Amino acid sequence: MNENPQGDLFTPILSSDALMGPLLLTARLFTLGIFIFYIEYEIKLPMSSVLLYLTMAIQAAGIVLVALGYKARFGALLLVAGVAASLLFRPHLGLTDYHVTAQKDLALAGGLLFMFAYGAGPLSVDRYRSRKRMTAAETASGDFASAPFRNAAAMGLLLLAGRLISTVVFYVAGTFKSLHTPVMQAYMVKHNSSVPINLIYLAIVTQLVAPTLVALGYKTRYGALALSGFCIIATVLFHADFGNPSEVEQFLLDFAIAGGFLFMFAQGPGLFSFDAGWLRSKNR
């Protein structure tokens, strides 16, 4: 499933397990902090229900599996389920905050779909176990739900869905910034007055252009890397008030989304993309 066209600027990184291993391990760990936050929040809820306990168990299992890279595809699916379930247990949020957080959860789920599609990467128990198997057929037969991974069309559709849902929050934020620039500049001053307010125009371009590259699957790695970097830089600058649980949540969500885009950067956009079409035409 990995698409690494010859001559790609990133080929030296993508073709080296020594570089890809730490990169994808970092990406996996980035995605986990928000689920630890969710579990800590859910533990403190005054209510108790089977669904709440099941949600915490799913999230905890997903954290362990993804961190170890053991049955990581199954772990990624558990975390996608944990994303969906966590939205049920946040009645304290205001409507606007809820919408923003839900859009970020959607972006996180999109990144986890890439982890599900491609696996954990070189530094993982899964990779170690696969090296112990004697044939590629044995490796595939022993993997979770292996049949879909051998179906390029099915995986292409899955990755297309992941690309599309991961971009929604950026289109919404970029459009809002462009329509309400003074309001957002005031927000920047309030949260970090040392940041030049004219940087908002760079943020608008990034949040509208980079998601378009990702959604179309055109120069996808550039778009994914730009969005990953944007998430990390923006959250460090504007969501670093660790005394405020709401800001901590946004900080961890942004890092989790960045981790998902690192998987997209590392593995490519999938079959239904301009990049894959260009590669097929080049190889004819």
C-alpha cells in the first residue's frame, strides 16, 4: 500500500527503516495523549453506565496496543471507536467549543484510519513478529482482517475517507479566519501577545491550501507535512495554558492530529488520488 514514487523529495526518509521507525513511533505516541486525557475526564464524571465503562476500556486497550505497535491496526480501530464514544460524555462544553472539538476528533479519526491501513511501522511488535514469519502469505494471513488490506480498491476508499474527514476542521477554521480576521487577531493577542497578528494570513493560506492538497491526493505528502507542522506550532503558541483543562484538551488534540498526518506523510494517499494516478501513468 505504500506509494513512494522514484525521485520524490522525501524518498531518502521514506526508504529508510532507521528514519521511518522513529518517525512513526513518534506519530503513534502523539495520537495517544488525548485518549489518556479523555479517560481521566471520564473517570471523574458523576454518572456511571455500562457504556461509559466500555468506552474507557476501549480507549485504554487502544492506547496499549498502539503504543506497543502490537495488533496496532486493531488498536487504531479501537481508538476510532473511542473518538466517537468520547463525544457522548462532554455536556459541559459550550456549543461552539463542542463543534470545534468534534471537528478535531473527526480529523484525528481520519489519521487513525491511515494507521489502520498501513500498520504501526518499523519500531513495533507487529513488525518484529512479521519478520519471524517465513512467507508474505503467512504474514498476511496472521494479520487482523487481512483480506481488506489485499484489496486496493477497498483500502483506497478507506484512505480517501480518511483524507476527507481529516481536512474538515481546517477548511472551517481557515474560512472563519478569512471572514472574521479582526476577531481572530484579537484571539491571537489574548492567547499570546508576542505572536505578530499578521501571521494570521499565513495561517489562512495553510488551512485552505494544504487541506486541498490532502483532499485531492495531489502532492499529498507536502500537504500532510504542512498540516502536521501547523498543528504543532499553532497549539504550542496558543494552547499552552496547562492550568486550563479546555486548553489542555485542544493541545493534546492538535498533537494527535499531527500524528495522524505524519502517518499520511509517511505512507501516501492511497489508490484514489492524483498522486497514485500520476505514478500509474509514469510506470506504463
